[in-house]
Amino acid sequence: MRKIVVSLFTTAALGLAAEALAQAVPQTPNPTSAAQNSPGTAPSPGNPQPPTTEKSETKVQDWNLHYQTTETFQGDFAFAAKYSGPNSLEDKGQTQHTETLDLYGGKRLWKGAELHVDGLIWQGFGLSETLGIEAFPSAEAYKYGAPTPYLMLARVFIRQTFGLGGPQEDVPDTQLSLAGKQDISRITLTVGRFTPTDVADTNAYASSPRTQFMNWGFVNNLTWDYPADSVGFTPGFTAELNQPKWTLRYGCFVMPAVPNSFTGDDEFLMWPHEGKFGPIFNEWGMNTEFERRYSVKDHPGTIRVQAWLNKADMANYDDATAILKAGGPGADWEAARSFRYKYGFGLNWEQEVSKNVGFFSRLGFNDGHEEAWAFTDATWSACVGTSLQGEAWGRKGDTLGVAGIVSGASAAEQRFIEAGGLGILDGDGALSYAPEGAVETYYDTPLFKNCRLALDYQFVANPAFNSDRGPVSIYGIRLHYEF
């Protein structure tokens, strides 16, 4: 409790200091409203606003500066567990705290080009050092925990937009975009270091763990083993073709040299230094996404269909299982590795049903024959949720969210875990298989200008696909400030 009180005062003090700094940033009039983008996620160029036919007063911003800090506190009580393994969620009960701080800067370079930089500081650990649950309860808890602050240039990229003529839309001043105008029909190229989820698999109701749902399974498609280091960033390139009602996207990114690790650029862009490059022509991830926008009785909706393909030095589950059965749970199964392909598909849907109510869903599947490399071990998943705005009950600015997810493992992965294999998040030493299920509800409310407080509760059944452990209830508090 003392940590929470101290954090409230610290957040308030940082907020006052940041507000003073913000006075030096060029201000622009508030553009036409659009779907809110998450603090840690780039605005999706494929979500155009209504065409602008009148002369707009929106000023073209030459540069901007933004800041955010988020603190989370999560804990659980002791729960039933017949046994535990190296990657199990601790069954004795625990509490953990994380903190992130980002300083964003944007600069217009030439016509249609923007440079964006994001300096990230993080500290803290997820529950059980971010192990033991596939739909992990906090996307603010990175896979690489830090007892002391770590510093990283999380994003350094150039975005080039080529207008194709026709109606225009306003571009808001956000953490990863400069205010101005752009053609709705356009081609957008982005190159540098960022995260694939800056561009693909976004959702108006479930993308930001800093202001929306915290669970990994609601922030991203749980089965998309998207290329990224242990914090979520990697070098890459994306290309997007945007039209008034649809967008087509393609991305290609660098994979870490070994599973759940840091990429070669982290050796230069992270302090303390860590990471290495693998053979980049043999370790990569590509994804494509088609987005279709529509409306039902003036209520907007979006469907996104995704396909992805990865290549890395992955172990085949059946080969690794054979080695574990022959040599025991501690056997070295590196011999099962070879450069292989892994593919998957995803569906992402959002629909406003009234002014203050929206629904979302994600479905995901991957082939399930190769080990996970960068995100989670889930082979299939399905989630659905709703977001309710407080204006409906006289609390404008508040948000109530409720969502549920179920995920599972392929038969090959089940045999691997039963034999004592360890994945990115799972590995209890044995397995009584059952699909993992999780439910999250949160209530987010403003404390003062630009500062928000959220209370969060999550319930997880069969953590890491194991019916011999759990269920577990997880309680959380989130403090978020940004300008």
C-alpha cells in the first residue's frame, strides 16, 4: 500500500513537471475526432477520418514532444497446484510492480516524411517473472524483467507517405504522428526500429495496456508469434496501401537470434547492452493484413484478416519430444532445431453498437508444429469483449471493460510439455491438458488532467494449459500519466 501511495505522489509530481515542459511544445487545434490510439502504439494509417471537403484550420506541425509513464501493481493469493515446474506460476501468492516511462519526439523531414524516436525506460517484473500463463495478465510486464531501470531506444523510424490525390483527412498530434493533413488514398512506407503491432492487429477497444485491457490476449492476437525482442521491438519495414474503405498492409521484420531474446541492434540501442543478430536471411517474420471498414446505421466497424510467416532456427515439437523421452526432462534438445517455417492466421473485429458501447473480438491459429520464438506458446485462441464509456452513467471520461479469452495447444505441443519441455511461458514439468481460459474486467477513471487510475481483476483457469494448477485470481492497479 505504501508503494501505491508513493506512486500517486510521484505521478502527480512528474505530471506537474511534464506539464511545464509541455508548454514549450507547439500546440495545434484539436482535429476531427478519430479512434483513440494506444500510448505505446503508432496511429494506424488505415483508419481514415471522414473526408474533409471544407477548408480546414488544422495547422501542419513541424515537430512534437510527448511523454508517458505507467505504473502497475499486480498480485495473487495462494492457489491449488499439484506440482510446479521451472516455468510455472508461483502458487504461494505474490505481488509485483512495473514501471515504464517513454519520451517521444517527432520531426517533419521533407514532404510526406516524418522521423519518430521513442526513448523507453522500464523496471520491474511480471508475476513469476512473466511465466506460467499464456494470456499473461500484464502487457506492461515485459519478458525481460529489470530490478533496476533499463534504457532503450525502442523506436527509431522514418514514415514516408505518398498521397494519391482526392479527399483528405486530418492527422492528429499523437505520440507517433505529427498534426497535419493527408490524402485518404495513399501509400505509406515505414522503415526503422519499431514493433509490428504499431501497424497491424490494432483495435480501437483493445490495443493499449496503458489505458485499456492489460492482458496480453486482449492487447494482441495471442497466436501471432510476431517478430520482436524480449521487450517487443525490432528492425523492420512496412508498406500500406490505403483507400477510403480498405487498407492492405505488408511487413517484414528481423527475428531474434535465439528464442525470447534481444536482437543485434539492442547491443547498441539498449543500456545495459545485450543482444546479437542471427543470419538475417534465415531469421525473419513477414505478415500481411487486409482491413475492411464499414458502418451499420452510422456506427463504424472494422474487420482485419491477417496471415503471417516466420523463419527461424526452430525446434520441431515431435523431434524435441523424442529427445526428452529418451534422455529425461533435463535432456538437451538443441539437436531438434533447424531453420524452419511457421505460419498462422488471425481475425480482428471491432464494432461500435451505440455512442458509448463497443465490442471487439480476435481469433487466431498457427500450425503448432514448431516451438514459439518471440511471443506466446498458444496454438489457437479466441477472445471477445466489450468497452463501455462512462458517459452512459454520468461519468464522462470513465471506461469499463469486460473480456474473456480461451486458448490452447496443438497435440504436438501437448506431448512436448508432458515430456518436460519448456516453452516461452509454459513448462510445469508435467501436464494434464485443458484449454486455458481468462477473464478480465477493468474500470479506468481520470484522477486529474492527463492522469488516470484503473482497477483491474482477472481470473485464470488452467494456467499454461494445465488443469492440475489453479484457478487463480489476479488483482491489479494501474496509474498512467501522459501529455
